[in-house]
Amino acid sequence: MTSPAQDNATIATRASGSSFYLAMRILPKPQREAMFEIYSFCRAVDDIADGDAPRPRRQEQLAQWRRDIDALYAGQPVAGTKGLARAIAQFGLRKEDFLAVIDGMEMDAIADIRAPSYETLDLYCDRVASAVGRLSVKVFGVDDAAGIKLAYHLGRALQLTNILRDVDEDAGMGRLYLPREALDQAGIAGNDPVAVAANPAVGRACEMLVKEARRHFAEADAVMKQCPRRAVRAPRIMGEAYRRVLDDMVARGWTSPRHRVHVSRFYLLKVVLLNAFI
């Protein structure tokens, strides 16, 4: 296998200090281990998409992952995926969600995304974020109807927040995820990532995504209020952490140069403690 799943110690090291890691630490061991397996898979395919190998090589590596997922569901796991196989069997994880994540990473591997249509951006968010949410809610024990709706909204809220946080970093990689419609409304022509990121009007384009992210956060909150509180502890922590990032970015403003917003460990620990003993 091109990118085998990493052992849990390696996963914990990479995730340590993140809102994901702290949210997953409060889960019972079987759920926690399953989530680390999902995280390992996501990191592996994301590393391929963001790697510096030639694009055909990256596409072949992702194709290998598709074959590995096929093998898992055929009962023939390849080396490095037996932990993922256990998670799939224990929590009924769906094959199509793993494949959707790979499809999303392939969108980055084929060519740098630059000012996509909003429809394309929404598809990208569904694949790289909401599909991960659909896997995760199965582990958390949220029922299917509520789980799919929660994954839809919270996944998009988190990914749009990531896009807003990473505008400058993505520009340095030749990528621009702000949608064409938002750039047009802001009066920004062209799709050169560095030029757009430096444009004084970029804040107006970002505000469109801020509004959309907040709508999805609100919808996710409404879903979680209808779910057993214990089943949504982890997604609630993730949502509160990312909403704080979004609020802090809005308070900071969009004028260049922009400092990268981070949520303090103290705030994360407070959020975790408020949700850990529900």
C-alpha cells in the first residue's frame, strides 16, 4: 500500500494539541480508536494531495487507496489497514464515504483549485469534510437521519472556516478556494491566488463565506440540540472551537498582512471540560 495507516502513537503526535485530538480524547476507547483510524486515513490521503510528487503519481497513489478500500470491504485488508477494518466492522462505516474523501483529495491532486464556482466549492466541502463527518457520526452513535444532517452542516461550517483561515497559506501553494461568485461581488477579477489574497477588497469576498459558515454552524447546533447530549460531545467541541476561530478572524479583519488565528489551549480545555462529563 502506498500510504499505510499510521499507528495510534504517530496519529496522536500529529494531532496533539488540536481541537480534534482533545475532542476525541473524551470518547470511550473503542470510539476513540476508531476515530484515530479515520483521522489516519484522512491524513494519509491529504498528505498525498498536498505532496510534491508529480500529479500523475499523486493520482496513482489515491487510486491505490481506492483499491485498498475495495479490499477492506471485500474482507481482504492489506497491510496497515487492519485497524481501519475493525472500525468499519464495529461501527458500520460506509464505503462510499471513504471513497468520497478520496474524490475530494483528487480534486486537489489533479490541479490547483482556483476561484471555483460555489457549486464546485460545495462539492469539495462535501467530499473532504462532510464525508468525514458521515463516518464520524456513525462512531459517535448519532442516528442516521440526524447524523447525515449534522455531518452536512458541521462539515461545511468547519471547512469554510478552514478556507478562510488558510487564505494566505493556500495562496502560497497556488490555491484559491474563495468562490468566483464572492470574488465577483467584491469586484475582484482574475484568479491568481497571491494577487487575490493581497487585494484590499478580499475581505468583502471572505464575508460571503463567513455568512455561509455561520448559517451552517447554526443548523448544526439545531441538529445537536435534538440528539442525545452524550452522542454529540465531540462534534460540539469541534464546533465551538472552530466558531471561535471564525469569530476571531472577523474581529481581526481581513486587511493584509493578516496574522493566523489560533484558539488558545486554555479555551480548548475549557470547552472540553464543559462537555466531558455530560
